[in-house]
Amino acid sequence: METTMIDENRTDSIHTNRLMQGLIRLGWDQTFQAHLDKMNQPTRLPARIIGVRKNRFTISQGDKPRLATVAGKLHHNPDERFPVAGDWVTVADTVIQTVLPRKNALVRGAAGSRGKQDEAPSRKQVIAANLDTVFVVCGLDRDFNLRRIERYVTLVYNCGLSPAIILTKADLHAHPEAIAADVEGIAFGVPIHLVSAKERSGLLELESNLSAGRTITMIGSSGAGKSTLLNRLYGAAVQSTGAVSSSDGKGRHTTTTRDLIMMPQGGMVIDNPGIREIALWDGEDGTAHAFPDIEHFAQECRFSDCTHLHEPGCRVQEAVANGEIEPDRLTSYHKLKRELFYLAERQQKSAERVEKEHWKAIALKVKEIKKKKRKGWKG
């Protein structure tokens, strides 16, 4: 009997060690372990979301992936986090019970949820969670646009994440280094990589982002070369690719799902469908990080609340007049500031409405209790 118990304990220990090793390969760390310990639910095991197809999920504990469903409370309770690619969850059998608190998340305004131009979106979309770096992928063909890159970088900074800009299809441009210099002029301090997946140049410089346990995600428009880049970094075709239209330079959504892919380098990559509408969501003012040149000149304005539009003594307007700041860059700055202002206004009004409805429900409950007491007293 004693020998049997020792063998069982040894088997349990081996299984636990294997599970922990698998989780660590997927990025599990002490932060997530602390959240799990606090829940004190030993029958639920941790797993990571590695695939999302509408409401179908693929989970992994570092071994063979499994399909999983979501517990009803995650569908019906708006206060519960709903799982996305990169999330850590607890599972009972193959049912996702809880989404563990996220270290971070890449969030944007849901496509089609904006009304007028510059109006804040009414719904948010969580793209991926628990990330180390976000690759902003832009092709040096018709996809290239400095203003779009500014928006992507602002989006990433708004979410408290670190961007890296990947300029793909360098072989299609006569002077790719000049384009990279232009990008450096609007993305101060952001790592910028020139890459030709076709010629396999520039890939080695990206390897440091793919070390063991690290997770990156790639965002960019359709046809920017995200899937091709992923295939080259992996060394095999793990995502399908499609041609870019010669008439409008736009690509088709060859990636239609969000999958976390284990890379041979040890890290993980979450590929995403192409983004056509870059709507901000998070209320953090990422413009301070995305436009440090404008913020620097703003400190020298005569008025501390200068809007940089028409006030006398505006150092930012002076910098534009002197050629120190490109007019288009200031226009982009104002546009993003307006969106963030509208976003904050919308979210504040939404919070006030929720609070009002909360107290209204309490008042009705109190009224109902008093009514029942009066009936009891009369009886």
C-alpha cells in the first residue's frame, strides 16, 4: 500500500512538472501563478488561448492543442473578460471558466462603430492579450503611408505596449533606406526594421523579439506582408498568403483568424487579419509618446493650455512655420487628439449613465421593501 502511494505521488509530481514546463514555454510566469493561487480552485487548470475562430477556441498547456468552449457566464455577464488570443484562462475539462487578469491588451475601436469623422467609436475590440512587442507591419509599395504609421504607433502606445515598425517588401523600392529615414522622423525611438521576405534580408535582426517565452503580435493592413513575414521567420508556410491587387494596392484578408504560433526560436507570434479602420479606444493619451517632437515644442508655448491652433506665442505653430515640424504631422496630431477627446467624453458619459442606472435600481428596490413593510404593518 505504501509503495503504491509513493508511486502515485511520483506520477503526480512528474505530471505537474511536465505541465509547468509546458506552461512556461507558453509564457507562464509568477504574475499569472499568483492570480491562479488567489482563486484557490485546484480543480481548474491554466491554459493559454492559441486560436480564435468566432466563438470557437483552441487552448494549449504546452502540449497537444485542444478545442474548448466558453462557460455561459462569460457570454452573459458583461463584467467578465471574454477570451482572446494570448489570454491565460482556467479550464475544467474543455470548458473555459475564467480569463485571468491580463498584463496588457491591444485594443482598438471596433470597425464600423464610428459615426462622423473623428467621432469616438462606440464599441471596443480586444485584438490580443499578454504581449511583449507589437510589430507594426507596412509594405514599401502602395501600402506605405506615414500618417497611417503614426496612427498605429499611437494605438500601440495608448495600450501601454511597445511598438516596432517592420517595413516589408524592401526589394520593391528603389531607395528603401530613404523611406526608413522618413519613418524615423515620425517614430522617435521606435525600432525600425527594413525587411525583404522574398530576399530574406533583415530577418535576423528580428530574432531577439522571438526569444523563449516572449509573445509578439503583428498588425497592419491587408497585403502588408504579415503572413509572408511570419512564414519566413518560421522557416515554413504556417499561414496562407495572397496577392495584392494591382489596381488599388490592397490585399485580401488571407488571415481570417487569430492564432498564436509557437516559433522555432522559442517565442510566439499572433498573426491578425488586416486592419482597414484604425480606430483608437483606450483613453490613455498615447500622443505624448507618438509625437514627442510636438510635445517638446509645446512646453515652450506662452500659454500652458495652448491648443496649438491659433493662440499667440505658440511655439508649435512657430516650429511649423520654420520647417521644424511638417504641417501634415501637426494635422495628424490634432486629428488624433480630437479622437481621444471624443473618446474620453463618450466613455465618461457611459460611466455616468451606468452609475445613474445603478442608483435607480437601488431606489426601486428600497421602494419595494418599504411597500412590503407597510403592507405587513397594516396586517
